[in-house]
Amino acid sequence: MTHKRSITSLLCASALMLGLSACSDNKAPASGEKAAGTNDASASGTLDKIKKSGTIVLGYRDSSIPFSYIADNPNQPVGYAHDLELKVVDAVKQKLNMPDLKIRYNLVTSQNRIPLVSNGTVDLECGSTTNNKERQQQVDFSVGFFEVGSRLLTAKDSGIKDFADLKGKKLVTTAGTTSERYIRQHQQEWGIGEIISAKDHAESFLMLQNGRAAAFMMDDILLAGEKSKAADPNKWVIVGTAPIHEIYGCMLRKGDTGFKQVVDDAIKATYSSGEINKMYEKWFQQPIPPKNINLDFKMSDQLKALISNPHDRDQ
């Protein structure tokens, strides 16, 4: 075996290990089946892969409240984005004439979600993933389903009102997010003492609650979700003028136009029927599990415009 071939084999094996290590549900196929599924996806498209396997693999987050998270049942994600994802599943069932299509869930994080979609481990990921130009080089996005601004969560008595008040203080954010990238680029500008990268939103908020950081930077609605989980939500406040605005979309493999059409059409149909308004009210303006807290997050004019004129652009 040549040196070049040895390196190639090692890289392929490493990629396979990445996909296998991320599969956390109890319905995960054996490694040989997963490898075959990945090849099918790249060779003939996601719809063919799904039809052959009889299963669609959905990526989910465990703490992206209220988009995709675990509440009462550890084996069943819930949320606004998850409900939209299930609309896509219904459309796939109809497209493939497979009413008994099975769903297998695969936990993803901010750091591994893009590789797991790209390598065929996950067929569709609808959570809290920002559509931007950099990510568009690796994956495709559905039409957008939410628009957010990155702000700060802090204690009411912290004295922090905006990003300028972070001078000399510790800030926590979630690793692998656009917020992390942005704030590291502007750390010196605002004189931030230290930036801590946590593994997920729950850990970020825990660091804030434990006093390891003075503020937590993330998308405003995700901050509202974490705040709702606190023992005393009234102790915390979301502040600051958002320096960046972003659109969330569902991720799928790049260049798979047939599958993307099904995904986009399913989301657009939910918009045009008006059903999206009920879904939004359910997750943003009513008590939600696990603590039955009402986020009381009204639909923004930007989101209303996106629903009226759906698109898959990053802005």
C-alpha cells in the first residue's frame, strides 16, 4: 500500500468514526448499514436513500428551546422546528408513497451538525442553525423559518445593559455558533476580559448561573428558552442591541435538488395554509414543557415578511 493510499484510508476511516460516534439513538443501524446509507445518499440522492432503507434520519438538538429539545421523554424531541420537520416527513411519505416510513432520531450539536448532514448520517436537520454563506459551501438550506438577533442574557443586577458593558468581564457563548465566531472577532473592540466556549446552550447558561461568566451571548430566542428553565426566571434579563441578525433554516445535503424541493414545498405549504400561526403560538406564546413557562415572544415583522415571501437566502 502506498503512502498516499494509506493517508486516504485513514481519512476515510476517521470520517466514518465521526458519523458513528454521533449516532445516539437506540434505533441506530449497524456500522455497515450506515456506511451503505451514506454512499446511497451521495450517489443517488436522499429520497432514494430513504426509499431503500425505509427510514428517514432526523437530526435534533437536546437544548435548543423552543426549536428542538428534549422535554419530558428522553427519546422524543419536541419544538417549533421539530414540528416543521415532521411536516417534511409527511411530504416525503406522500412523495414516496410510503405511509409507514420510519423515523430515526440522531442527536447533533453545534459542532458536528454540518459534518453529519454532509456525510449522510443525518438526512435533515431542523433546529436552530443559521443559514450563512460559509455554511452554504458545505450544505444546502431550506427556505427560512425564523429570524433572530444575537443579544445578551445576564442577571438583572449585573449592571450590563449592552455589549459595551462587557469590558473586563467574562462572557460565555456556545461553541460552533455564529455568535462565538462574531464575538471572538470583536473581543478586543469591546475589551472583553475572557470568552468561554461551552459545549451547548444549557452548559452556557449553567456557567452564567454559577457565576463563571457575567453574560451569555446567543440568539435572543434561544436565550429566552434558557431563561425559562431557570429556578427563578425573573432573576435574568435579555439585554443589548443585536449586532448581527440571522435566519434559521433546515439543513440538507448540498446539491440534492429533488429532496430540497420536497422540503421547501412542505414548509411553504405550512405557511400558505396559515397553520404556521398556530404552530408559532403553541411554542412562543403558550406554556411549553418541561416547566410550562410562556416565552411570550411575539412574532416579529421580519418573520412575518419571511413567511409571506419564503426564501433560502442568508439575509
